[in-house]
Amino acid sequence: MNQVKSEQWQQLRASFYRRLAELRYSKHYMKSARNILNRLENFMIKRQVEIYSARVGEEFMTHEQNLISQKYHTHEKAVLHRLDDFCADRIFQKFSSFISPQCPQCFREYYESYIEDLKLRGKRPSTIERYRKICITSLISFHRTGIYRISDITPQHILKEFMTVNDKPVFVTVLRGFLKWLYKAGFHEKDLSGTLPAIRRPQLIPSVYTKTETSAMIAEIDRMTNIGQRDYAVILLALKLGMRRGDIAKLRFEDVDFETKRIKFDQEKTGVLQELFLPHDVELALNGYIQTARPQSDLPYIFVTARAPIKRIYGTHLYQAVAKNLKRAGIDNNNRKCGPHSLRMTLASELIAEEVPYAVVTHILGQEDPDSTRHYIQFDIEILRTCALEVPEVTGLLAESLDIVREA
């Protein structure tokens, strides 16, 4: 850790303030940092400390802990952390919602090559952004511990970073992929992806509703109002076709062919073209909304808001449509989800209960991976009964033990 002599203190402070100004910290923050460094300077003078180091900063923070509020103490720690980075000539980057953290220069070549590889593999922009943030955060942490070459990363560094993150399943998925890529690309002599432990999210029981419940919900929709007709149409699209809420909200006129009774659209989640048959009741619901309930608008989207300013609807509108009508029907959700996704899962459950092949269900749901369909399935009890085995006759020691229990 670099150390700064006391006679250089004023020069250090001036350079530090200039760096804060370059990163466009507010005047309030600059003033606050100045006050904190004044307190630090007085601390060093009282203890006759002539050289500043990160250790001195830690001692100062311990001394301050009981003298100031917890909130201000956290702020002090943040300022001193930036000062330590500045003194050690490490990456000193402002972290905020406006300025994204930057990859350390010594790792930038590997990081940019990996991001480009993700793009070439067809990863969605949202996925790439998630990978980008986790990779940069990890590389900054490695850099702060004194690592300046990608080949110097060890299992200990990886596990230390793993212990600090909150969303461990996502972190493991992202960093494991990055580490495996570094090995395959020849940038690291070892495949460190196996260093990370296997973390699995608990598989939650899908939220599904019975046919009686969904019929009661549909019956409660007030189709005499414009919003009611819109609710009716979007609910049928989710319940009868299993469309995701994002795809329903962005459905365009050009996506629906009433003559051939087909709906074609690029799925928002996968980017894959989906083509579905348009059932008669869904067709009537769409036509009814378009002809009599949809406000006049030049927007290309079918579903729009009922009041000015007219704009397309979003996922929250669909959630409200389902939740509102479930409540009107007096259906107790019993800790089940009550949005459009639950209707999608309900459709999957009904199709499996009717013994529709998995391949067909996968196509209807627009899934790329056939195994992912199994997550949506809430098996019908009757199907489970067909899988039950006959209980074998009890013999041997177990039979004798049961006889003893009965006699007792």
C-alpha cells in the first residue's frame, strides 16, 4: 500500500479534490469530504503520525465510530476508501446511476473480447448488460487487491468475491461463464470456473388456477366498458394462447391476420418468431375491442390506454386486469401469483393434464428449451394416480414387526 508523507499532505489533498471535481461530485460532497479530511488531519496530529496509510485510515474510522452517527460514519468510510484508491494509484471511479463503472485498463482487452463473444453468440442485450455489470464489478475488486494480470487471478480471489455478493446464483452463472471463456481463449492456464460452488435457486411451485376459477374470473369482467373489453381480450390471449405479457402489450395490428386466423410476432424474451392459431373466442374478443372499445389512435399497437394521452399499455396494465377480476370473482389466490404469467402457467398445466405432448406445449409457450417447459407444469392429480404403483405384500421381519404392534 502506497504511503504519503505528512509534508505532502496539502499537495495530496489538493490533488484529491481536483480528482473529485473531474468526476463532477457535487459542491456539497466536496465540502463534506473536506471536513472529513480535516478531522483525519487532526487525528494524525494528536497521535503524532507523520505518514498516512490505509492502516491510519482504519484506525481513524475505529476512533470515529462512537463519535458520529452511523449514517455519517458510512459516508466517512466511503470518502476514505476513495482516498486510499487515489493514494495507491488504483482505479478511482465515481459510481452512480449516471456514470457506469469502467473496467480497469489492464483487463479491458479481455473484457471487451468476452462481451464481443457474447454478442456473436446471439445473447440478448439485457443478458449482455447483466454479464457486463458483474464482470466489471469483479474485475475492479480483483484490481483493488493488487491484481494487474488476468493470469494472476486465483481461486482464493474468486471465492473472496463470491462471499461479498448478494445474488449468488446469478453471480455464479455469469462469472463461471467468464472464467471458462478465459481458459478456452488461452488467457488463463487453468479453468477456474469449477472454483465456484453450485448454487441453485429454490424451485417454486407454479401458480395455477382451476378451470372453475378462470371461468368465474372471465364471467366477472365488465364487458360493457371499454376497459372491460380490453381486459377480456388480454386475459384470453394469456389464458388461451399462453402469450407473455410483454408480447401482449406490444401486439401490433400487422401481427394479427383475421382471414387466416393466425397471430405472428417476434417474442420479446427470446427474439424468436412465434405463430399461433387464433381461436374463435379470442378472435371475437380482439375484434370487439378494436371495433367498439379502442380509442381513436394512429399507434400501431392494438392495446392502448383508455384515457388521454393515448399510448400503448404496459405489463402493469395486464397485471391489474388479471388481479382485479380475480378479486371481483371472490377467488382466494392462496399465496398464488395473480398476474398474466399465472394464466400462462395455467394453460401449460391444462395442456399437460390433457396429455398434450411436451413438444407441442413447448411450441405453444414459445420456449426454445423443451426442458424449460417442465418448470411451468402443475400436474393434475389424476395423471399422478396413473403413475402410482401397487403396494407390495408385506413379508418377513417387517410383517412380524407389524403383527407385534397390532397385538400390543
